[in-house]
Amino acid sequence: MKHFVRPLSTLLTSCLFFLFAHAFPRALPIPQGQDGSGSRELIGDLRTVGPTTPVGRSIANIIMGSESGQSSVIGQRPANDTACAADPCCVWYDVSLALTVLFLGPAGRCNNQARAAIRLGFHDAGTWSKTNRDSGLDFGGADGSLLMNFGEDARAENNGLQGIIGKLRIVQKLFKIGFADLVQYASIHAVVTCPLGPRLRAFTGRKDATRAAPDGLLPDVHAAADSLIALFQDKTIVPHDLAALLGAHSTSKAFVQPGVPAGTPQDTTPAVWDVRFYNETIQSPSPKGVFVFPSDAVLSKHPAVSTEWNSFIDAQSHWNEDYATAYTRLSMLGVNNINSLRECSQTLPPARPDFPGASVQFADS
Ligand code: HEM
């Protein structure tokens, strides 16, 4: 184990319990009747040359909705340095342990660093568009540029992310993994660290950015629903998948919204990955202590989104599976070597679908 986590070992007892729990060596079955809406399209090298490897085939299946984007496969870190050096996923066990320390609160829920990491994954990957690709400007996307020194952390749209950027830069330096992979791995690790969160499949091997991402491709919280839907469609994300992605605001708090007290959550259980957000967003008035983003308010009522939105209310496993499909796509935007990625899902902590106290409102992390 690397020197970064060794001094923190006393804090890790509960993390180790989760990390080294029993293995269930199989991919989850795909729930029926949840995926067919919207017309999804292939991206990156899956679009240009098709799936040419088993991993490429799996990612194509996941993002098209015919294979589960969740995994319950849990591995063991190779015990010695020689065995670790022979396993390209080995370093991710160490990264995973460090991220658990960073994202897990003392009460077993996910904390501010976790919610910021989930948003960071979106803000890195979401800077890609088909319009740019088709004009020969195929850069941006899930390339780690937001974590690198290109100045994107100073953009207004990334306000509130500077803290997690600083911390993940330290993790990158310690473990010498790619920036692009770390951003996406951290985002999905944070999701499964939240009680009830899905365990998305983790793929590594993306190429890091060589320049800043294009500006102006992230959504404005005050934009009209039609323009937000168009913005995401230009990223190949259909309204069905957008409805699933917006559920990430289940764990969200607003820190930098004018006139809103810092730390105001978007549902009554912000340290838990639950479906209350879907119901509470459409309540009038909103629950006391909750701030509904104007964008969520308008999108939840839009006819292209509302059916799927309402279908997530009281349907945790449906949402978890749809989020896994949609986020796997998001995490591959701008990635043009999808066929050469490898799967390291086994290095993630186990999911905690039965967390006691998951429904306690405004509970501490
Ligand atoms: C229409 C699309 C979206 C809009 C307009 C939007 C807007 C926002 C805004 C304004 C904040 C509050 C930032 C702050 O004050 O600190 C926020 C937070 C957050 N967003 Fe989104 N977002 C969108 C989509 C997404 C997506 C697709 C994801 C992830 C898949 C996501 C994940 C998060 C998370 C986890 C937070 C909480 C960050 C924290 O607590 O530090 N958002 N979003």
C-alpha cells in the first residue's frame, strides 16, 4: 500500500471492511423495459471503426442500453509488488482507498468532497459537442483538462470546484495515474460511496488533454428547458438519459448561487444517493430547507423529460441503472480510444443499497 494511505490507517477500518468484502464475480443483469427511449448513438472510435475489442463491445452495449453499466465484481489488491506491477488495475486499488478516505463522512454518508467530485466528472466530460467534432474541433470531453493546469478552474462555470481539484491533484501526484481517468474514476467512486449509489463500471486508459477544453459548453442554471435539452443532445445525450443524470443533484448542495445560503441542498437527504430528489423537485412549495435549481424545475416539467423524471420517483434501482447507462456515455465523450480501455471495476468499493438511516432528513455525512 502506498505511503499516502498508511498513516491514515486508523481512519480506514470501516473503509477496509467495504473494500475487501466478498466477491460476486458477475456483471448485473439488465433490467427489462427501462432503456429503449430516445435514439442513442455511438461515439469516439466506436462510431468511426466500431467495437473491435471486448471492452469496446461492452462500452458500446452499455451506452446503447443493452448491457448493464453496473458491476458487483469485487477484487483483491495483489499482495506484493511484483504481482501488483503485473496488474494494470493494481494502482486503482490504492487510489480507491485514498478516495474512500476523502469521500466518506464519519456517519457513513458521502461528504462535500464526494458531491464536488461527482460534479467535477460532469464538468470535465461535458465540454465536448458533436457540433465541434463535426467542424474538426474534436477536443474537450473526458480528457482531464479541468484537473490539469490549463486555467479551466478559473472559469465561472467551475466555481465551487477548486477545492476538489486541489485534492485530486495531490492524489494524481501520489499515484501517477492519468488526469482524465482520475476525474472519471473519482466521480463514479463518489457515487458508490454515497449510500444507495450504483456501482458504475470503471474503465481506464483515456488520453490526457493537451489543451484547455472549449468554453461555453456547460449548462446555465437559468437557461430554458428547450435550450438545455438541445445542449445535451449536441453531446449525444438524449432527454431520457438527461433525466437520469440530473438525479446527481440528489446529493448536491449549492455553494456559489447568488442569494442562496452556501450549503443549501437540492433534496432533504443530500448525503444519500436516493430518489427523493425527483419527487421533491416537483413539489410546490419545495420542502423547507431545499433549493430547487431553476434548470431542474423547468426540465422536470418538459414533456421530453417529465415521463422519465416521474418514473424515477420511488424507483431506486431503475434510476441507478439508467444513471449508469447515461453516465458511462458522459464519461466517454471525447474519448477516441475506447477500444483500448481496460476495465478496473473490481477496484471500487462495494455498493451499500441497505444503509440504515438512509431516509433521515438533513443527516450529517
Ligand atoms: C442542466 C444541467 C445542469 C445544470 C444547469 C447544473 C447546475 C448546477 C449548479 C448551479 C450547481 C450548484 C453549484 C454550487 O453552487 O456550488 C450544481 C451542483 C451540482 N451538480 Fe449540477 N447541473 C447540471 C447537471 C449536472 C449533471 C449532469 C451532474 C452529474 C452527472 C451534476 C452534478 C452536480 C453535483 C453533484 C452538484 C453538487 C456539487 C457540490 O455540492 O459541490 N449536475 N449543478
